[in-house]
Amino acid sequence: MKSLVCLKQVPDTETQIKVNPEGTGIVTEGIKHIINPYDEFSVEEALRLKEKFKEGEVVILAIGPDRATESIRTALAMGADRGIHVNDPAVNTADPFAVAQALAAAAKDVQYDVIFCGHRAIDDDFCEVGAMLAEFLGLPQVTLVTKVEVAADKKSAILERDIEGGKETVEVPLPCVVTSQKGLNEPRYASLPGIMKAKKKPIDAKNAAALGVSVEAKLQSKEYSMPPERKAGKKIEGLEPPDAAKQVVQALRNEAKII
């Protein structure tokens, strides 16, 4: 079973984000970066499929600056076979359209039965790259997937996906693009032997010119700003529960004006 996993490196979820003085982006100094959590589900599912069929390959494809190599190595330490790193200033901070263009160009040089993406990245939260990638490659796609069952002949898969209020089960021909949702699996930790092996696994470096793409962004960020600070809350103390409840209702109606 051959899988291609598109991976993005993002700031750690515990990182305190600050906007730079110019308002053009965030302060990157001192920030710890990790694999996008939804992409971790994708890496794990690709590894499980390889283990299930006892053959195949898991290729990691990432776009980003030099530091993105760290996240590729982490995925390789989990058990992936090799990596492709697209490192180009024109693409590294591009919009989802341009990123999907570059991913599609890189994917054309890889053999795969399925392409995995996280259904969203926790930094920009666009939720668009997987769908655009499928369109560029002319492949069917299934989003928000929480269960994957590939047929023995590897020509189709039955997938379970989240929908509002429940689950939906669909059958799709392979190859296809799958975007992973929380609940798909529990990603493994990289073992010490895996970390040592990852140092010797190949990572193929590419740029936009090598991929033969001319990046045409459709979206530009004009300004970054932090949300306004919340006002201090109001405490109601020293009252019996029924009286306190009345005070809360009055405050919500007369002060907050939300009921």
C-alpha cells in the first residue's frame, strides 16, 4: 500500500502567539514548531495501511522553510520511508491555492494509492488545501474522515466521515485524497531506533522551478492583529443559590443584554 502524506509544520499549540510590530505576521523567534496535529493522524493512518498490507511505502511531502525538515524527520522516525521537502520563498508562505498547486506538481512524481492530508491546519485554519489538491490531480476526495477500510485489491476504500449530527459512510475508488479528522486514530510516538533510522532516510529537496510551477497566489494577507482583550468578569458572591441565580439573570438581561 503506497501512501503520500502532505504535512505542514505549525507553531506548537502551547505557544503564545504575538503579532509583529509591523502587523505583517507573527513573531517567529523562540517559537517551537510541530507537525500539524491533523497531519499526524494522516501519518499514522498511512503507516497502519502499510503494516496491514505488509508492503508499500509512506512518502512525506512538506512545504516550508529549512525548519520544516525537523517535522519531516519526525514523521520518518514514526516509520515513514522518505520525504520530499519543497522549500521556496514563493511557496512557503503562500495561500492554499498556490500551496495545493505546488503539492500537486510534487505528487505527480510519486506513486500512491491514497493521498492523506489533515482536514485543516491549526495555524491558518483554511481547510482548503486537500480539496484543491484533489481538483488539481483530478482525484475523488473524502473529507473529515474518521475511519479507513481499504479493499484487499486496493482498488477502493470504504470511509467513515463526520457530518453534522452523525456519521456518513462512503465508498470511493482509489487513488483518492483523504483529509483526516480527530478520532481517526491515535498517532504513535517515535521510538529511539526509529529516530536513529530517520537520520539516514532520504529527503528530496525541491523548489518551484524544479517542480515546473509558477506560483500564482489568489489571496494576500493585508494585516494581522490580536483580538481585543476581554473585559473582566463579574463575580456574584455571598448569596444563596436562588438569589445568586436571580442576580445572574438580571446581569445578563440588563448589563450584557443577551437575554
